Amino acid sequence: MGLTFVTTNMGKANEVRSLLRALGIEIDVRAVKLTEIQSDSLEEISMRSCEEAYGVLGEPVFVEDAGLFIERLNGFPGPYSSYVYRTIGNAGILKLMAGEENRVAYFKSCIAYKLSGKPVKMFSGVCVGRISHEPRGSGGFGFDPIFMPEEGDGRTFAEMEIEEKNAISHRGKAVRAFAEWLKLTR
Ligand code: ITT
């Protein structure tokens, strides 16, 4: 049975492909632009995107929505991470955080999967860390240069190899939960 991942973000696609390949699962990536609804809940956004993707492609599909939640900014940018990254970017986040001692933040990933005739199934993962004082590293994508995971050694995600990031990231956790479920149900 084919497994199709719908995303326009190739950084995400590479991470998910590498994670699932290591578990013996191959995916097809389709870059379909979906309507991202406005909501404070990543779960709701990914569920709606998944239903839309299923409607367009008519085959089993999964989508993933992620966001960076900064404690001192009351969870901003959260579900609006994509827009905030495109508008103010890492430099803008660092500016908002200038002089702040509390730099705690977390990434959350929500995967939504739909098979014909079944309700959407959801999986999620969280990675806690801190916002760095300056951007570091050239790997990864998005906010990776300014996020230092707690489980790491002080490097940002952008200073890690993809396998190192995947081992501790929000997306790694969500994908492994998804893969476990797939193996039980296939
Ligand atoms: P699709 O919806 O097409 O999958 P997108 O880039 O719009 O792609 P999201 O709505 O999930 O995806 O966007 C969340 C944004 O948060 C994304 O554009 C990145 O800037 C950022 N982001 C998500 N996961 C990240 C990660 O692991 N590392 C760094 N930044 C991340």
C-alpha cells in the first residue's frame, strides 16, 4: 500500500522520508498547496489539511503541521509559524527576544493520516529547548538556526546532522509514533 505525504516544505519532507526509511517504510511526497485554516490548534489545522489532501488525491495521505511555541511570547508564533517565518524570520524572533532571560520554547509536530472510510488518525511529538542569542548553523530549515534542544549539547538544530535532529525532534517523535501504529495495523 502506498503512503503519500503532502507538503510543500522540502526540509520537512527530507526529515520524514529519512525517519520512515530507517523503519522500512517508503513514502511518496506530493507538493500540493492546501488551504491552511486559521486556528490556535495545530491538531485542527492538520486534521483539516489532511481531509482536504485526501479529497484532492483520493488516496491514503498524511500531512504534518509544526510550530514553534515561545514561552515568554505566550506561545507565539505557534500555529502561525509558517507566516511568521516568511515575514519576520529568525532575525525578527531574535529581536522580539532581545534582553529576555527566559528563552524556553518548544516545537510541536502534529501528523494527520487518512485512509478511505476511516476517521483521521493523529500523532504528535514535542521537543523542548531554548532560543539562542544568535543564529548558528546552516543545516535544517526554518527556525533551526535559533533553536537549541534541551536533549542536545547546546548546538542548535541547524548545527546537527539530520539523523541527530531526527533522534530528538518533535517530528521524529511524531513520526515514530505514526510508524509504530502503521506497523500494528498493516
Ligand atoms: P506544509 O504546510 O506545506 O507542510 P509549511 O512550511 O507551511 O509546509 P507548517 O505550516 O507546518 O509547514 O509551518 C511551520 C513553520 O514552522 C515552517 O515553515 C518552519 O518555518 C517552521 N518549522 C516547522 N518545523 C520546523 C523544524 O523542525 N525546524 C525549524 N523550523 C520548523
